[in-house]
Amino acid sequence: MKIQMLLISLFSPLKSQLQTRYWWLGILLWMAMLAPAQASVILRVAIERDVNQVKVGSSTAAAVKDSSGRTLGQLPAMSAYYAQTVPGGGVALDKWRSGLFWIEPTGKGFVYIGDKWYRGRILVIPTGKGVTAVNWVDLEEYLYSVIGGEMDARWPQEALKAQAIAARTYAIYKREQQRNDPVFDLGDSPDRWQIYKGVISESPTTYDAVDKTAGQVLTYKNRIILSVFHACSGGHTENVEDVWGGDEGKNYLRAVPDFDQNIPECSWQRAFSTTEISQRFPELGKVKEMKVQTASPFGSVKALQIIGDKGSKVLRGEDVRTALKLRSTRFTVTKTPDGNFAMQGKGYGHAVGMSQWGAYNLALQRANYLQILAHYFRGVSLSPIQAK
């Protein structure tokens, strides 16, 4: 049975707590929480995928092993080598040929992939489109980097700790989704995963945030949640179904008032000429109109109609943001006297789950990380990672 460490909904609603300043309640509950030793989790993070060749190395002497674990030789410290596919299958690395390679540093060495240093070890494996380099790394050490990539390491520690739990939960959720993939669990970019830059984005504050929340994840009805986050919502987060459609079972992703209205990055303007829009959608001919068909209760565009002299097209949900390369889908659009289009927008990102700038402001108001998480993820529990 999964142990429920803490029913975070006990902290809600956060707004009233901000008014009454009953921070001692959260602190006492936090002090009473004694988490058992967490299960060790190794993540497989794809750094370079389907490339012709990839540069690899190690800060210390590194063992080179084949698929059976047999040591083939040793890479000298601080030397870079290119791994690439060879005719007939397999990978070439310096003088060695094998179906795949493991590169394992000695001591406390780091590995080098592409142009960055990472903890853990490297798996270099051929794919149908080239070669892929995967960083096998401990989850907590992975988070040392992710927290510094996703948030400014100088931010308040309670915001960093909230980010650590959200990022840890998100990584485990994605790992479970990818369980049947033989090569990797997640990548290193923010479009589908999280920002992972290796040791360059680590710092004492990210170590502290990760270590003080080690092994803690968010669950809903005994299941790991999709703990998504974004830069800022512009005043109010969104219900998951209004952004990504009917995601059943994600009742913890509800729209809540936000605390990021004072952030300059949360307000934006964008202008499009009719020529620019027409070039993006050539099948529509000359674009004449852009109309918001439907919007969420909080102003995010759910459907945007683009009308040209050869037809029309409706963009829905996140396609609105990605197709037009906008900061968010919370905007109004007007036609200017010269026939072009002007957008006035708020927010940065999809507006579902935790607002990072909102977490920053809540931490400045002395909210602890449990209260921050309770505000953005409704009815969830804080649980230890379960060994699987």
C-alpha cells in the first residue's frame, strides 16, 4: 500500500492563509513529517538523439564497456572522442567497435556529451537514424541541474523546494510513460521534458532544495501526478481541459488565482502583418481575418480562426501558441487600420499547474513549499517514491 505522507489539501485555501499569516501550522506539519529512506531511481536522459556522431569523454579516466559489461579499455581523462555508427550496425569509438558502448568514469568523475558535463555514466547506442547518447544518472543528481535550469538559483529557497518536488514528480511521471522504451526515459529540452544542462546549472542552493525534499513526490489517489509548471499565467491558471482537452483523472490541475501579475515577462505584445500570417498558412491565400472563436473563463484562447481568400483554418488549444510562436494563449487580437493584426497578451507558457513566478512571489510572502504546492495542485498528497 502506498503511504500517504501528507494530505496537502489541508493547507488550502492558500489565500486565506496569506491573509491570516498562520504559517506556524505549515511549519509544524512539515516538522512532523518523517520520510523513510527513498527508493533509488536511475533516469535515462537522452542528450543527443539520432545524430551522425556525438562527442563523448570523461573528467577522470573512464572504463569503456560493451553490452555484456566487459571492459574493452579506458578513455584517458579530459580527452574527447567521437562515437559514430559503422556500416553493418554498431558503434565505433576510437579503436573499438561494438553494438553499443558504456562509458563509466572512475572516482567522482563527470562525463562529457556533446558540449556539456554531466553526472552519472553514458550509454552510446545506434538507432535507425544514427547514434543516441543517453546519460544514466541518479534522479536526485539529475534534479541538481534541472532546478537551476528551470528557476533562477538565487530565488527564495521555498520556491526552489516547490520546484524540486514538481520536477521530481514530473520526471517520475514521464519515466512511467516511457517504461516500454528500450533506450531512454526523457530528454533534456523544455518542449516535452525539463531543462537539463548538466553540472553547469548546479549550485549550492539547488543542492539544498533537492536534498531537503529528497524522495518526495506528489500523488493523487495513490498515483503520481502530471506536475506541470510554467513561467507565469498572468493572474490566473487554467483548468487542464481548457488547454489540453479532456484529460480525465487530472482533477488536481484546476484553475486557481495566481500571484504573478507584477512580473514584466507576464505581459506581452505581438504584431503580425497579413503577409507574415499568409506565409505561415499558404493554403489559406491572403489572410484577411483572425478571430477568437472560443476562450476559457479566464481569457485563454481555445480556438482561433484564421480566414483567407482561399479558405479558413481553426487552431485549437496549444496549437495556437506553438503555430504562432506566442508566449501564451491568453490574448486579444485586433485588426489595425493598416490591415495587420495586433495582439495584447498575458502569461508565459501553458498556464496549467504551478506558476514559477507565482511560486516566487508566494515565497516572498513567507509561504512554505508545501503551501505553494497545495495552491497549484489541488487535493494531492506528498508521498515517498516507491521502488519499482
